[in-house]
Amino acid sequence: MNCCGLITVQKEPVPLKSIEVELEVRDHVATVVSTLNYENKEDKPLEAVFVFPLPGDAAVCHFSAKIGQTQIVAEVKEKQEAREEYDDALSSGQQAFLLEESEQSPDIFTLSVGSLPPGESASIRLEYVTELAVQADDGLRFCLPAVLNPRYQPQGSGGASVQVTSVPASLVPYSLSFSARVSSPRPVSKVESNCSLDPLQYVNTEQTQATVKLAAGHKFDRDVELLIFYKDAHQPTAVVEAGQASAKPGSLMGDPVVMLSLYPEFPQSVMSSGASRGEFVLLLDRSGSMDCHTSNSKPQETRIGSARDTLLLLLKSLPMGCYFNIYSFGSRYEHIFPKSMEYSEKTLEEAVKKVEEMTANLGGTEILQPLKHIYSQPCIPNQPRQLFVFTDGEVSNTKEVINLVKKNSGSHRCFSFGIGEGASSALINGLAKEGGGHAQFITGNARMQPKVMQSLRFALQPAVVDISVTWDLPKGVSVTVLSPPITALFQGQRSLVYAQLTGESSEAAQGCVTVKYSLAGHPSQNQLHFTLKPAEDTGLTVHGLGARTLIRSLEMEERENRGQRDGGVKKKVVELSVQSGVSSSFTAFIAVNKGNSEPIQGPLVHRNVPTGRLLRSLGASPAAYVACSRSGSTSRATQHASLACDSLPFMHLRRACSALTMSFGARKNKSAALSKIDKSLAAFDDDVDDDTDDKSAMPTQPCRDPLLQLVSLQKASGCWLLDPALAAALGKTSEELDKSKPASVNQEVWATILALIWLHAFKTDAKEEWELLAMKAVSWLRAQNAPCVEECVEAGNTLFGCEMQKNVLGL
């Protein structure tokens, strides 16, 4: 790749003009329609290549293009066949479009737009369906990503160097419009966002339908995140969707498909039975990118700093009697103890000291080796292993990592946390799904601590085993379950199940599904009755998600048995993908405009579209972007390998483009593999990850939050010591604490009751963060069988000027 020099925004207009996004949320699932509008201002025809991520569990179900007045709708075809048709069309001068998944990570797509004539405009329409994740506060999270973070390429796996193309967000020369419509059987209570929204508009008096829009003046410096809240959000529901009238009855698209949202409720009596057991293995990303700010509004807070605070909270909340260890990784990995150690004051103190010294100084993001080492350690009898993985998700070997977790799923549960804008949803969701755990995303202004503590509560729940789902349907109706078996159930968390219903039934017919499981040796079951009559006006959203679920399961099966079969599974995936119109790793969307009578003349040129960039250092000068060119004949795959990536987050609409490249020359090499794009996407700038491998770097300690200061002083047993550090954390002097103490009371008892009063009186907004360590403190106090507790509470109320009741404190 030869650089042509710096080209400024004024001298070189870029094709992308605007992006329109329409979001339709129905209960727990969303349909997203994105329209990309752009124009060729060159005097030559050009080919564009967009690279953009979608949620890892998304199902692309429509792709079309409008050139001038001509509309072309893409078809799904086997990938190699689609590539050859695309190359054929280009070499004969026809317009063509190709949309395909990356082979390394299912949340990366490439969109090639070929032979756009000079002066012509084009409109690309992309539609996908996706499930919305339930967050700690019961909100359903939808994220329209504004960044494709470059995937780090592990050493030894090759990959071409890439050209950086970036400008500040304020200079991004395209606009975004975003609108959402929300509907549910339950009322919509509110919609929140990290971006400015116009006020929520209710469409009906029951408030079960509402619309909302992004306010004018959006800057491309963050993900657009919506949190949707329903009343009675945890009620189980069933949505039956009618089949496609034109499809064959008995086929997936011709039959109705049901989506079940299940919320099992566990008996409280068994919920605490395993709460003091477990081996907790914490795996922290310490690659260079973890030194980035957590959000624009908190420039003083870095991802690694937030992770350190969270680990402190997590360590203090672990129960006595458990085992634990902490691993950290980058280009290499480290562990605090050679093997998991019993939780005690000594091991806790040592771990906290090591955590406070951790910086983002271990180079790249190579998670596979530490995972292999963790899984090679023998499990501790009667201590179920719980793995917590913290990463900003910038890896390229996503599928290999997820397969390793799946292979070891019988020996542990995996809880994953995606930190910052651009964490790969395929990686974070895949780790939790295959590891029988739970995934959380920490973006924008969201605090990591409450989300991690929610997952710790899940990890402390006894594992649910022997899970089965049985169906009771009217005579003549049979069921084909499309979802893989449920591997994990947590109190208050949703499980989605998709199933195809074949056969005829009356309008009033009812079905029933029963979920049975064993919890701490106690057999339990939950039932949901539902009508078989299809819901009105759902389109084919549920069918698309059902097809995507089955396709993902078959793809996993094909990878596991690669080389052992005759390609039957791959053939099944291709057939299902073509039939349902849903993307897969073995198929691609192809559209060729065969109507343009005259071949397009002239060589194709390539251009890089500048992408908004979050400048790490405040006051950095606006970066100009670089236009690069190639000479001679290039295949599409070779030209993909030169896509622009950056070492810092690209702040722009993901599906607009992470890089827009156009190449000189004819397209003649039809068989070139597309794998080079994965290597290009994966490459990481040395400045961020590889050159930060510096052991001497120590974290700068900003003034600590009073809550974290108090948490850091708690002992492993759950108590606090009466000392000047505690007094400072509580905003008092040692003299005030000593003077207020009832005479007959033990110092540790007094200190612990004061800490509990302070938490309940002044930190109720962060209760989900400190609730577990407060329970540990209460358990310690009960074990002391201390007299005068009521007198201590009264004295503490007087000291702090509050009125906390003994029962509120849990005493």
C-alpha cells in the first residue's frame, strides 16, 4: 500500500452522506433497519467496501440497494458462489453488491459495493433482528454501536499491516437520524439513553406503545444505547408468529414459530444453601487498550482503573470458606497465586495489594493461553468453579476462545464483562452462553460495580442441573425446538426458547410448556400456558431469530466435527440460510443490477472514508486522514486486506463503515479467500498494545471514592477495625468515634455497626454494590453474639445525625 500523502476534508469529499436507522422493539426482540446513503463524487467509477460489526446474535434478514431509480434486492447464496457472481459482474462492468460475515467473528460483516458510476448516488438498506439483553436494573439494552474497535491479532498468526484513517468526531462528514418504536403486552414505563433523546411519545392510552427519537446534533463519539423499561418486566411470555404465506407448509418459514421468554422463580429456602462455597477465578484484561477512558464524560477514569476498583469490591464480597485466584493477561499472562487459595485475611490482603499495582501494561490481548492454564488446574472438591472474565473484547480468535470455554463447560460457569465502547458482543455473549454464566456490558457512564455484583449474586446461587423443557400441545400439532438446550438458569433472569409448530389447530387452541430442573437437590418446575393463535403484525422477526439460533448451533457443530464429516452440516446451514433469508458464515447476500444496459467504463478507484475518533489525549490536534491507492490488478480479497484500522476506538456508526476502501483495476481473481480481512481487522497499532509492556509503570492513584475507601478497610471475616483510616472514610475523627462508643462494646463490633449505619444512611443509591459485603458484616456480628447492639445503633445514629432502625441494618 503506497500512501498518496495527506488529503484534507476540504480537498477530498467522501462518498458517505447520511445514515438513517429505524428501530422496532417488540417486547424482548428488535428489528433494525439501517439505510446508508452515499454518492460518488469522483470522475471515475468506484468500488466501496464497508466493514462493520453487528450484535453477535443478530440475524441479517434483508439487504437491498437503490442506484439512481433502480432497486436491487439481494439474494442469499452459498458464499463462494456469491463471490464468483460478484467478481463476474464487476469484470463485465455491472453494478454489484455483496454482504458477508467475517469467518473469524460472527459480529463482523463486510459490504462490497461495486461499480458505482461517476456522479451517481446509492442507497443501501440493511435489516437485522436481534434479542435485547436484560440488564441488572431490569432494563432491556439495545446498542447501536458507534465503533469498530480493531481486533488484536495474536502473534504468529500473520496479517498485513494496515493504514490508519481517522478524524475527530466533529469533522465526520455524514449525519445520523435514529428513531425507535417500542411495543409490548405490558406498559412501557420509560426509555433512557446515554445520548440526548426527544421526549418519549406514547401512541396509545394503555402506554403499551411508544416512540422516541435521537435529538438533533448527535456527535459520533459514543455508542447510541437505549435502555427500555417495562412494568412487570419479569413475567414469562409467549409470542406465536404466523408463517410466510408463500413458503411451503412444514418448512421453518411456512410454519408458525413460537418464542418463549421464561423467568423461573426459585424457592428462597434453597437459594442460600451454596452461598459460602465456590472457587472464584478472576481473569482481567491488562492490554494497552484498557488504559482508554471509560467514557468521554469521565476523562479521569480509565477502564483499568474501574476494573481495579471492581476487583476490590468483588474480593471483599467473597464469602469465607471459598477459594480464589486472579489472573491477568495481555501478550503474556500472570497469576497472583500458583493455584487457587482459601479465602482468608492473609490471602485477601496479598491479593488486594497486587490488584492495586495492576496497570494496562501487558501488551496485546491474548486470552487463549491463560484460559488453557486455568482449565488445566484441577477443580477443588465441593467448590464449584466460577470464572469471571473482564475484557474490552478486542481479540480476533473469538471462535477459538468460545470453543475452548464450551469444551470445559462441564467443570465451571463463566461470567463475562465487556468493558468500554466496542467490546465484541460475539466474544462476551459467547463466553457466557457456552460457559453457562451471564454476560454484562459496561459502556458510557455505566458503572462496572453493580453489574459485576449482580453476576456475583448469580455465581453464589446454587447451580441449576437436569434442566428439561417439555411441551403439551393439541392433537395434530407437533413441535421442533430450534434453540439449543438451556444450560443455565438464574433467579430473575430470562431464557429465550424458539420452536417451530407444525400441524393444524383451532383458533382457541392452547399450548403449555413445562420447565423442570433440580436446584440444590430439590426438584422444581415452572409452567407457561399460551394461545396457539399467531400474534398480529409481527412480520417475520421471530422466524428470523429462530432460524439464526438454529444456524448458530449447526455452525458450532460443523466446527467441532470439521474433517470428520462429508459436509452434511454445512449443506444444511446453506439450505436453511437460503430458505430463511438469514445470513450465516457459509452464505452471503449478493445483488447484481443486470438491468444497466451499458457496461461501466474506466478503472475503479478506492477511497478511505474518515471515521470519527475519540482522541485519547485532550487537546490533540485534528488528525487529517490519508487517502491511499493501489496500482495494477487486484482481487477483491487482496483489496479487503488493506482495510483501514486504528489502534484507538473508531467513533462512528458501526454499520456505516469502519473503513471504506476503493481500488484501482479490474476484479479478475475469483477464488481469492476473504480470510485476509480478518487479519486486517485484527491488527492493532503498536502504540496502544505492544509498546506498553512496561513493568515499571505504576497506577496513579486519584482521590478515592469514600465508599471504596470504606470497602478497602473491611476484613475478610466481614468486620472493620476501629482506627484513623475508618474514621477518615466515615468523615469523622478518631476522637469522635472513640467518644461516641458505648463503654462495654468491643471495638470491632462498634466499628462494624458504624460502617453498616453509614452505608445504609448515605450510600443507598449504591446498595447493589455493597449489599453482599454488608451481609457478610451482619453474619460476623451475629457470630460475635454481641450485647448492646441496640445501644450501638442509637449511638451511631446520634454520631451521624440519622435515624437507622436495627432491622433495616439486618441486625
